[in-house]
Amino acid sequence: MRTGSTGPGVTGGHDGRVTPVGRLLRRLSLDELPQLWNVLRGDMTLAGPRPEVPGLAGRYPPSCRWVFAHRPGLTGPCQLRSRAYAADLDGRADPERHYLTVQVPERTGLDAVFLHEATVREVLRLTGRTVLYVLASPFDRGACEGGGA
């Protein structure tokens, strides 16, 4: 992100605050690599709900706050939709409102299904799908340039 830039707490696919280098890092999902350290330390799991920015977490709808009782994951069902979520924020007058009222309930619904079915097999399946998603991103011309939501 550009130094001193202001804007919503969520980043759309074509957010002007993202630098060209940042856009490339996000497109290749290299911005997620530091979180591997958090997985190794035990602060995060390999698969689970995505961590949230504290300012947005405090504004989650009450019916969705249950997700914070679970350890966040490096990947999960929402990560496989991150480009679509980011693109969905583009052009919205209030992208944070859309994120909190539309995307957060959808994302926590996906997390609930995953957590209910969380087995070693499901974690490995999600991890494998995430690797394919990341490897395909440089070649996906239809994908937005931003990466995660």
C-alpha cells in the first residue's frame, strides 16, 4: 500500500492504494508467505477462518462474531474466492459496508461448513486446492489484479 494513503479497511481488486510491487505480490499470493511463520509458531492453523483486521472485526455483525472463537488459518474456503471477493468490492460507494453486510455473512457461512467438516482429509484437500489456485493466478486473465479481500 502507498504510504500515507487513506481509504476503506478492505481492498478491492483495483484499489489505487496498492503499489505496482504490492499488486504483483498479491497476484502471486506472496504477501501471504509471512503467515507461514505464524502457522509454524502455532498462532494460526493451516486451514481455518481467515484472520481479520481488528477494526473490521469489531464491526462484524453479532451473528458472525462466533468465528473469532476459532484459531485463524492460512487458507480456507474463503481464500479460494478471494479474487472474486476483491473484484466484488470494486466500484462500490461503500466497500466496507458491502463487505460487512454481504461478504462477511457469506464468508462465515463457508467457515461454519468447513469447521463442521474439518478433517485431515478436508484440510489437505483445501490446501491442495489453494496451491492450484495460487499457481493458476499469474495465468488467470479474468482475475482481478488485487488478490485477497
